[in-house]
Amino acid sequence: MAHTERRDAPELPDFSLLKRLARDQLIFLLEQLPGKKDLFIDADLMSPLDRIANVTILKQHEVDKLYKVELKPIVSNSDQLCFLIRPRIQTVKWISDLVNSDKVAGRFRRYKIIFTPQKFYACETVLEEQGVFGDVTTDEWNFYILPLDDDILSLELPEFFRDNFLEGDQRWVTTAGSALHLLQSVYGSFSKVYGIGRCAKMVYESWRELMEEGEQRTRQPEFAKVFLIDRDVDYVTPLCSQVVYEGLVDDIFRIKCGSVEFGPDVTSSDKSIKVMLNSQDKVFNEIRNEHFSNVFGFLSQKAKNLQTAYDKRRGMDIQQMKAFVADELKGLKQEHRLLSLHIGASESMMKKKTKQDFQELLKTEHSLLEGFEIRECITYIEEHINRQVSMIDSLRLLCLLSITENGLLSKDYKSLKAQYFQSYGIDHLLTFANLRQLGLLEEQQAGETLTVMESKVGKLVNDKTVGKLTDAFSSLAKKSNFRALSKRLALVPKSGEEYDLRVPRDMAYIFSGAYIPLSCKLIEQVLERDGWTGLEEVTRMLNGQEFAVTGGSSGSEARNKTDAQRIVLVMFLGGCTFSEISALRFLGKERGCRFIVVTTAITNSARLLEALLDNHA
Amino acid sequence: MSRAKPEDDDYWNSSKFKAFTFDDDDDEFSQLKESKRAVNSILVDDDDDEDDVERVSWSGEPVGSISWSVKETASSIRSGSEQSFPKIDTTPSLSKQGSGYSLSSLFKGKSKPGAFQSFSESFSDTSVRTYAPELRKPKSDGKDFVSDLSPEETVRRMQKGRPFSLEKFRSLQDKLLLLDEAVAVYDGNVITAVLIFLKKSLSKEILFRELMARDVALRHYVHYLKEMGEQKLLVELLKALGRTEDMALIQYKEHLNIKDEGRRRDFLKSCLSLPFSQDDATHVQDHYTLLERQIIIEASDKKADAEIFKKFPRKASILNMPIITTLYYSCFYHYGESEGTFSSPSNIRKTFRISEKQYILTALGARAKLKSWFDVDSLFNTKNWLGYTKKRSPIGFHKVVDILHKNSAPVSVLQEYVNLIDDTELKLSVALKYKCHDVVINTYRDLKDRQQLVVYREKLERDSPEYRKIQELLNNVQIRWKN
């Protein structure tokens, strides 16, 4: 809309190839179990599977009935059961129980587990321990990447975030490495890799190992650069309310695997409708990256144009009418539909946000980002809690307060925590412990001293592990330094300046001009400097762990002229938000390059915090 | 909730953040409404609209999609209908997705001639080998020597999914070398695999001791035990590591798995002796006390036949609800009970150290819901030392009005509290928002703002009492208007 795409924007590679690759491997695996079979699918695999295959394809390969994995007893008459699951101990235990109860009942069947994207030894150990190893055959479906859109690739692993950052389990490191390796194998190598974060480093190492094993490829690279970033480098951005259209839709309706369900309040009928949200939707494609306040104007202009187009019919003769119906009507009708859908969505979002006093909420968020009137922010948060409004929003504001302020004063921490428990349940004791461990919600310590445990361990440490141990602890006890970072990188524009959201001047537009997302700012800076030089102070405040390496096949300078050299792949480890994607699209347009986002999952504040809740069994 | 001080509003209005507003009467919103009307009113003169829905690509999950067809689940099917495969017309999606492309042709190295670029030609042999037919490769190569491999080679084979043997790692030193090697390649899957081996082949004391110095491995082990549900071992481990608070929390977490409220209460009681931090210990004590009270209240209220329970039947049980919800419940059903009873608001307030502000908020909500304006009134009554009654509130009166309005209090009630707002500007804006005409008019009169009165008059219905009141004021020659 306001900003048109630069004409020389590079073409993106065709990622549909990845879907075909995954589908064909799945078919191959299904053929490994010849004959009729019932297929059990993990609930969270159904949508991703939908994007690459359908029932017809499954039926063509002798899948009889389809079931969702529910960890309950099953009823199936088939002699062959196939399970398509994520490698989770709980699911494998359930399958083992199933096999054992069949054994007790004297029933003979063949069982096959297809783990995706890979199997884990811990799962196989469960089969062994339960005495069903051998009765059950296992396979891997290396479905690493699902293209969600032209420029979004997802690993569809929301658990990556909790497993890696909270539990410290590195089970998905090689998965992420393999995903990069897959991209490289299909689309060519990269000339330069940058990254920041502990996990990013490990993923790079894992990927490098894979590269070294494979044969060196001499194909023309399709991407110039790769940037790997850990989610814990920047928690502030995903915790902010999203106000760009696509992000807002995700915050309110939750986009799942590129599709959203609009309820009756949007469709103005009595049924819900599922809609794919991607660049194929022409109306959506034009508003997805826009600040919400611009969307109304755009939609009403569209509506007027549409009316004019329809009006052309008046006074047409038969021939003209025929041509109109043949050439234009279908397109117009489609646009009409999309338009009324997005108008309905905007209206519904507006109503919801008005009701929750969104304006006040945003004011508080912006004050926190700016470090302005913190006392009043605390009062606002306190009342938010007291009134038992959204449990997640209260938690989100608390975390924002803590990160931006480098922890809460002891008095405030104790009081807010107690009030939170009173309003939302004392079970959240566990949630708060998780948040503290991640450094999302902390009490300021009087003097930064090591805990007893840490110093005790310190003495026992031998030389080999000392480095890693320090790393581990520093990431645990890490300070956000947000204020200093914000100042250093000019993340919060000076107040008092007018910000015209219709003509964004920087990435801050995605947060109403109040804040440039730290994650995207880092990417911008590193690409600009072709490395971390000059950012030493910044990386120190981010706990180091940055790297920049030049790929083996960097090739001649002439290549820099090609399109591929202007494509940058950014991998978010632990999830990224639609707002960040919008910011990168903006950056790409400014710089004449294109970003491809690879993420372990699409996230937002609610998903991020829900992954850390521990108040349910 | 708006902030009390008017300066703030000044600040915000002038700041860069005046991005957009969500006010109903905002121009853009009405603009949007208008365009919606416009779009909806466009007439399309053919009636096969509905059919079109299925065809256009944005209509969501394609018919015949997997999540679409898996509506029935195994456990729900059990209840009778053994209908095999949900009947779906899959033709539309077939034409969309069916490719006539067969997998076997790929693996034979030849692709059927098709509309799209051949798949196997699009990348070289290496990648095909890496990504699909790995599965076909027999994984038994080199079985004879796997037991002689170094830790490095063993870990490498484990990473690749090739056969390996851990049997030869018998000395503690070898075991630890293996573990350290797994950690060095960052492969969580392999780290856990080695830990499972160590768990089986080392005594827990030794294993715990070694893990103490290996944080990465330790965290994998803790996570593995959590996932396996090995609670007892986990508690022992944390205890051995001296992580007593973590241990206490992990044990406390168990209560979530106990459904029966009596047993849950007893379990919570047993948690009281766990080594929580001082703060957390208080919270756990509260948790126990709360559930204990809730069980008592629930037992008696379930069979209660007081008027209030008939008039407003309980929608859910009070068990396991948060403290504030319990207080609200008590203010709703047990208001006015003496402090001696467990179910009384004052008892709950005292037991759980609820702040005055929080108490007023909750009680206000509950009494307003019941439209007990008298109770609402007395919530804010305080007597000063001379015995005069004065209205005082720990929360701003504008917020009180807000809550009352949300509970659909009549204007006569709202007005009383709007009048208690100290700040004139705030009072005026709240009065305008909730259409408390009297307050608006009186405020303008006190401000001697004739012009605003004239403007306001135009918004009112002709010959309404308010309209006439303004008329009278404007005709009053005694008032010295400022404009």
C-alpha cells in the first residue's frame, strides 16, 4: 500500500519443493507398511500435515481410518496400526500400553511408529523397557520445514522454546541444524553466517558438522547470508502487544499453521470460517504489515473501488456484460468476499480492544519501554491484577516491567507476586519459579553474589567443563540490560517527535513508533557492518555468544551482483512474532533485499508465557 | 482505567504515541462501519454464492483435509457408531493437490514426465541420499567392531543412528568421557541416551555426584526424569544437589495430579514442612488454608437453601478457585456474616491479608452485581473523629463509577459517585462518558462556562428536564459567565 515494493527486489526461491519432498517421504514410509492400516496422528501434527498432504493421498496408500492421538484407549479393528507422532515419551508410553493390552487380549497386530522430525533414544528406551521393542517398528519422517508463506518457513516445534530455554534440553539443536542443512542441500550454500546466542552457536556447530560430512556443493548459492538468533536475546519484543494487522490477528484469533478461524462475530453469520492467511489473499497481503490504524482507511478505499467496479455494469449492453462476467466478475466477487471478511475482522478486533481498554494498556507498555513513570505503571499493573483481568496480560506486564527495569525491587516483587497469587491462584508459584529461572521476572538482588550452590559447584569444577559451566550460569543469572541496550541502539525514539504511521520511517512503526524491536535492530546492524565490529558493547550486554563466519564457497565478488546475494535467511530459535516478520519485510524494502524467516514456531506473548505456565497437571 | 492526574493525559495526548484510538465514535471506526455497510450492500445478482465458497482458495481447510476429517476420535467412536471413514467428497481437493507423482519413481531415479520440473533433477544425488533413502540402508554395517570404538566414534555413530554399543564403557572414567563427548557435540538426544545408560550402570550416589559438576548433562537428566515421571528419584537428586527449594516446588507440584479435594488438602498440609523459601512457605500455607475453607464452605453451601441461593443459583463449585474469587463469592452469598464464620468476607479478608483496596474492589463488584446500592454506599462511609460521615475510597471514585457502570448501575447511583471525584476535569469527562447530565450541567455552571452549556444543550433532547435546566441557567442573569 503506502510503500510499493522496489522493482529490483530479488525473487525468492520456490519453497513448495520442500512440501513435495516431505510428502514423498511420507508416502514412502507408508508404503513400508503394506496393506490396510489405521493411522493415528498427533493432534499438533494435523495442521502441518494438512498443508502437504490430504486424505486422498493417505487413502491411496492404504490408510483406512484416521484418528487423533488422545492418550486414551482405542477402538480399531485394523490389523495394522501406524502412529505418526512427535517424539514424546508420553505418547510412546501410551502406544506401549496399547501393544501390551493387545498382547494380553491375545490380539495380533503390526505396529509402526513414524517419528517426526526424528526419533529420540529416550523414546526407544521406553519401548524397550515396556517390552514391546521389536513388536513395534520405528521410522523417521524428516519433515523438518513447513513453508507457511513465500518468506516464512516453520519447524512447527513450539516446544523448542520451553525444552531449550527453560529445561536446558538440547534435543532440538540437531533438528535445527538439519533444517538448515536441508535448505542448503536443496537451495545452495550460504556465503556468510552470523549469529548470537548459546543455542545459535550450537545449531551452527551441528550444521557445520553435517556440512563437513556431506560432499561440498558447488552450486550457485541461493541465499547470501544467514543470521541465527536465540529467542532469549530479546524477550521484550515478543512480550509487547502487537498492533500490526497480521500480529493483531494472531494475538486475538490465533493463527494456526497459516490459517485462522473467524467466528460468527467476524463473518456476520452463524458459522465460523477457516481462512488461509498468506500472500495468496490479495487483500490480506496488502494490509498484513500495516499498522492497524492504517487498515481502516485502506479497507474503505478498497470498498469504494469495488463499488465503482461493480457499478460499471450499469448501462452495459449484452456483449459488454458477457465480457464483464467472463473477465472481471469472479475476481471482483473474490475480492468482495475477502474485503468483507477483513472488514469484519477489523471491526471485531476493534470491539474487543475497546472493551479491554487497549489504549491504557499500550500507554503502560510504552511507558515501560521508555522507562517513564514506572511507579504509575506498577499501579496500573497492580490494578490489572486486582481486577482479575486477563491472567496472561498481567503476567506479560509484570515480565515487561522486570526486564526493562532489570528486575523488580524486592518490596514490589513480593507484593505483586502475592497479589498475583490471590487473583489467579497460588499454583502459579511454579510459574513464577519458571519465570525467574528464565530471567523474565526477577527480584533485584542486593549485590550480585553467586548463590551457595553456584560457588559450591564452582569449586568442584574441573578444567574441561569450567567454560561451559560459566556459560550456563551466566545465562541463568543474566541481566537484561534493556535500558542500556535501548540507549546504545536507539531503540526508543526520542519522545516528543511526531511519528507518522502512514509513512513509516523505521521499524518502530510496528509498535506505533514507540520501539524498534531489539532482535531486528541487531540483524540490521550486523548486516550493515558485515559482522559484529563496533557492537562490542552491545554484545557484552547481551552476554556475548556472538559469531560471524564466512562460508567455504564464498566465491568471487561478481556473485554479489546476483539476486541471491540479496536474500538473507534469519533463523529464530525459540520462535518469532508476526511483528518481527513485518519489521524485517520493512527493512528488506528499505535495503533492497529480501528476508526469509525460518522459525522454530510462530510465537506471540500469549504462546510464550503459556509455555511457561505450570499451574495445571 | 485511566490515570488520575490530568497532566499525564496532557503528556500522552501530545506525545508521539497518539497513534490511534479505539474510541467508538472515532472517525475511522465510523468510516470502517460505513465501508462495511457499503460492501455488504453491494448486490451481486447471482445466487450460487454459497457454492463459490468451497472453490475459492481462501476458504480455509480444503474439504477432505486431514484435520477436517478427523472429527471423530478413537475414543468417541467407541460409543456406538462404527462408521468407518467419514464420508467426504474429496474431489475438489484432489484436483487441487493430486500430482500424479509417485514416490517410487523418485527412488528409482526417474520421475514421471509431469507439468513441473522433475524433482530428482532439481538437486544432486547427495541430497537425495541424505534426505530420503537413508531409511533403506541396512543399518547393520560394521556390527563386529562397534564395541571397540572410542567415545568420539561411538557418539558419532549414535548421532547418525548407526549401531553402537555402550557395553565396553565400564570404568567410571570411560563412562564420563562418553558423557562429556556427548555434551561436546551439543546433541541433546545423545546426551540423554548416555545418561540413560549411566542411570542403569552407576549407583545413583555416584551418578549424582558426577552430575553436580556437569550442568548441561544435569539439566538433561532432570528433564528426562520429569518426562518419565520418576518423581522420587528426581526429589532425591535435587536433595543430593542441595537444591532444596527446587525440590520443594517439584513436590508441591504433585498436588495438581490429585483430583479428590480431601486428599489434595491433606497433601498440601504435608507440603507445609517442605523447605520452601520464606515467602513461598507463606503462600503454600495460604493454599492449604484456602482449600480447607473452601471444602467447608462448599459442603454447607451445596445444600444451603437461603433466599440468595434460590435467587442466584451457584454456577460452579468454589473449590480450587483463587482467593479473590472466593472473596467475591463470599461477598455475594455471605455478605454481612460475622467475622467468626469461615465464609464471611471479613474472615477471608483477614485470613489472607487482603489489602483494603483489593477488598473494596471485590466487594464493590459483588454488591453492585446484586444491585445492593445501600451496601455499595456503606462501603465508602467513614466517620471522622467528630462523628461526621464522609465518603472515602482507596481507589479513585472514577474507577468506582467504572465498576458500577459495568454492573449496569442506574444514572442516579452513578451520579452520586461521579460527584465525589475531586478533580473537576476528570469529573467532567466521566460525567460526559456516562451521560450524568446533572453533574455535567452543574460543573459547567460552576466553571461559569456558558459556551459549553450552549454546546451541551444541543446534544440533549428538546424539552427534556436537562434541557430545561440549561435553559433556566442561561436565562439566569445573576450568573457572571466567563464567556
